[in-house]
Amino acid sequence: MAALQRRDDRAYCGTCGGAFPDGFRACPYDGTPLVVGVDPLIGSVLDRYEILDLVGEGGLGRVYIAQHVRLERRYALKVPSAKAASTPKARQRFAQEAIAASRLDHPNVVGVVDFGETPSGLIYIVMELADGDSLTRHLDYRGVFAPAEALAMTRQIALGLDHAHQRGLIHRDLKPDNIIIEASDGRPRILDFGLAILRELGDAGRLTTIGMVVGTPWYMAPEQAMGKPLDPRADLFALGIMTFEMMAGCLPFDGDPQQIIEKHISAKMPRFAERVPGLAIDPEVEALVQRMMARDPDERPNSAAEVVGAIDEIIDRFTADRVKARFARAARPPRHPG
């Protein structure tokens, strides 16, 4: 596959990989003259990875398709934004992401396979290349999931979270954009532990400023929005919001980011029928989702493993109820016209 060159109206730095609005002539971080209109990374080789195309971009960096020059295998290669890698602390944070994420090896997590830094100082992380669309796109095209299907999706995401939590990681930015649904088997996989922190480091080893709010407001736990210390239950709050969205086809609250944060902190979470009149959800399912979205972390499940166990109990009951219903229908005497 030949590398693609797309012209646009931005200016790029070949040293740090930064992208800036046209009008900048030199990189504000390292002084390198900028190239306008063409991303210089596309078509280049970073160590042993040829950059083929840009596939995604966010506040923390850009993601490319890259091919190993010897193995001819393709990966997702992430380069942090110039701002995210402009200071030693920021660069340390990005390196910490690679080290932390490399600990993960689970079917429901997109794994990290390599990490490097070029002689010019450009740092990058190499991940498995997931083949599928994000949960966001599934929600956009489908609208809602059947409750049993949403529970199955939530269960698999919780399994991936439990694997990460057991290794000391908290995602901190769990949202549909960060869930890829594999095209081959419909398996959800968590990606982008770029905001993850290692709990065992404690406050002394944290790489973000104490009180700094990082995450996406629509899925952000109240304690995270207030800059309080986090534990894995912050991810369970986000998972609860996602489960609600899968079943209801909308988020619990409407509003701009600040309004959403204020509601997460002070408002009572709506029930499904309050948000979508006429929507009937099994009471046990409703109760579990409400627990996951609880304002107080102590009222949420204690772990992702507990979420998995609760879903298993609900699914077992669903199965038992269907079996009972089939036996009840079979036990009825035949109807005779009379």
C-alpha cells in the first residue's frame, strides 16, 4: 500500500510531529521550520515503521496506520500532540502510558506492542491495529441496543477493565469513542489508555497536576470532575453511562459540558422511563445501571468483576425465565375447536 499524502491547511513540524494552523512558520516548541499542507510523517519511516496514512486525531495526538518494514505487518502508531510532548513531564507521561499499557494482555483490550523515540526526539507508541468501528459509530447508526445485547457488551468491557484494574491502571477517559467493536466477532475492545495512571505510584508519582481534571464530561465521574483522587470505580461510572446510552439511545442528561458536569455532581440520575417515556427495562438491569452511575463511589459496585458477576446473575435469570416460559407453554392442554 503506497503512503497517502493529503493536503490540508495546517502546518506541520517534522521534529515533534506537531500540527498547527496555517500562519505558523516555525514550531513554537522546538523552532523547526514548518511544512504547510502536507503531513511530513506520512511516507516517512520511524525506526522500523513506515507511516502509511492518518486514521485518527484527538487532543492527545494523532494515530496512523504503520507497517513494520521487515515483518510487513500493520499496526496503529500513535504520536502525541506537540503540546502533550513539549515538556519533560509530558514526555515522561507519554512514556509511562506505553509502559503501563504494555502490561495489558486481554481479548477486550487493544494491546501496546512497542514504544520508541527517533533521533530528532519524536516519540511514538505502537498498538495492535483493531479492525472495526467505534461504539460511537454503532450508536449513531443503530440508535439502541436490545437490553440483553447491551448487557453482553457491558460485560465484556468490564472484563477488560478488570484486567487493567488488577494491574493498577485506571482508564479515566472511558467512552464510546474508545471502544472498538471488532468486525470479525463483534467483540468490544478498550483502547487508548493515554490517560491511565498507575495507582501504585501514589500522589508522589503522579504525572498530572493534583486537581487537574482530565477526561470527557459526558462520561466523567463526579469525583473526577471535582479533581479528587480516583480509584477504579470512576471507570465503572463511565461504563454505567455507556450502558444507559446503549439501552436508551441517549445520555442521562442534555446540556453543554459544564452543565453535564454540574448535573453529574448534584443531580439525581434519571431512570430509563424518565429519560425515554415508555421505555421498559427489567428492574434488576435498571438497578445495576443506577448503581454504576451512583454519585457516591461507595454506592457503586466495588469492582469491574462485581459488575461481571451481577450481569451473569441477570443473564442466568433471563435464561431460566425463558426456559420456564417454554415449559409452561408446552404444558398447556391443546386447544380444540368446539
